[in-house]
Amino acid sequence: MAKRAGVSLATASRVLNGSTRQVSEELRERVLDTARGLGYLPNASAQALARNSSVLVGLVVHDIADPYFSSIAAGVTRVAEAAGLVVVLGTTGRDPRREVELVNTLRAHRARAVVIAGSRTTDRAASARLAEEIAAFAEQGGRVACVSQAKLGADTVVPANRAGARALARELAALGHRRFAVLGGPPGLLAARDRVAGFKAGLADADVPLPDSHVVASGFTRDGGYAAAGDLLAAGTGATCVFAVNDVMAMGAMAALRERGLRVPEDVSVAGFDDIPTLRDLVPALSTVRLPLEEMGERAAHLVLDGVAGQPRTVKVAGEVVLRASTSSPSGIGLR
């Protein structure tokens, strides 16, 4: 190729391999035109091996179908692409072993950085294995940031799960509700546990009890919320307000209530957490705690790409209570 373009091997290499050494625009265009004419593509794997890095940024999420994660992914992608990098997505299906496998694979491909989005669990052994893999990735020169709880020894964007749920509980109690039920998600998921604990604390601030029997474990999905709402109806809690620890569960709960002839909020108020983009099409509009999801992804991407080394950093992100049409003062029959 250098011969065809009439340049030195060093000049052709600098153009094709993205060297920081300057090449004149005339020579650069000559090399690129020749490469196009010959159908030449640089060997990205060989480049990564030579540099001990690549243009890849890994993004590991629990479930890309969940708008919470797709919104975070949009923020990560925007920052990475602006830096001339390519985002590679991996989904775990909420399997901690899959997280380790994906980070290991990205390390093998010399990815420049990895963003891991998703709550940690109560499985300490799984967290330890992932922390070890992250440490190995860092020793190789890569950078890792998480969107979750600061449990892995990496830079972390931490959403205010507990504080946001506590503020929401206070607002709902201020509407006059005194009988609540909670769709609590998986008991081993720290984000779900923090949101339940925060909600209980907010009700306690208002001198409102929340019996343990009124907290139902469920999948962290729309179908999980649907099933849990059915369990609450069967239990006959008499709750006039239902809090689901994420929005997709709240959407499933609203569907279950509607099928059983209950109106939201006339009979039962419903609230969620996250403020995912798809809520704009939900009727009635869902009360929730708004997290800046795309901004969280952007912040995580900046953490892994800013070149700042040192002790792990924590970026705390506040939530904002947004009351909409799905909640009102209690006047209906509740869950009976």
C-alpha cells in the first residue's frame, strides 16, 4: 500500500493506525484513497494487541429491553461516539456469572473501558468475583465505571434510591393515604431493597405503618408487577396506594388492576420509580421518582474516559418526586 501511494511505510502506518504523529493532509488523503481503492482494512485485533488497547467501550447491562437500561445506554453511547470510540453491548439477564464472563471477554479484546449498569445483589461471592475481574481489567490498563451501588472498587454513579423512595412516601402520605402496599422486587437486589427501606422510612416519618405482609416480592419486570398486584388483591390488604419499586412493575400492576375492574387513581393510587421515557404514553400518567437516566450514562462514560487515575470516585445522583394523575387523595375502595 505504501508503494502504491508513493509514501514511506512509516507514513502509511501512521495514517492507518491512528498515530499521534502528524502527517500532512495531502499524504493522509493519498494513503486513505489508496486504501479504499485496494479494499484494505486495518486489522483491529492486531492494532489492539500492539497498543494494549482498542477503540471499544464495553457496556454491560441487565436487560436492554428495560427502558431504564436503554436510557443509560443512550448516554454512554453519546459520550463514547463523540470521543471516536465504538460501544459494544452485552446483556446479563441478571445473571452475576454472565457479568464476569462479559468483562473477561472485553478484557481479552483489549477494550479501552467498560461501563457496568445494574444493581448489585446480596450475593457477596458473586460481587467478589466481579471485583476481581474488574481489578484484572484495570491492571491491563482498562477503566471501569458502574451505575449501581459503590461495591466493586470502581468509579460509580450512585442513584439516590433510598432517599428518592423516602421523599415519595412522604408526598403520598401527605395526600392522605394511610394504607399502603409495596411491590418490592427481588429481595436479593440491592436497589429494590434500598427503595423499599427508603419508602418505609418515609412512611415512618409520617407515622404511617407498613406491615411486612403488605410488601410483596416479585420480578423486576412488567410481568413481575402484574403478578405481584394479583397477589396483593388476593391478600385483601385494603391498601389505597401501591408503590412499585420501578416503573415497569408499576405499569404491570396498573394493567392487573384495570383487568379486575379497579380504576387508577379513583379506586387505588399507583406510583413507581425511575421515570422511564415510555411513561409519556401511559394513561393515567404515572407518579414516580425521576432519575436523569441518560445523564447517569453520560457521567459513567466520562468517568472511564477522562483519564483521571486514583482512588475510586463516587458520583451521587439525586431523584426528584413527580406526582402525576395516577395518584390522588384516597376516596376509593382500595385493594379488597
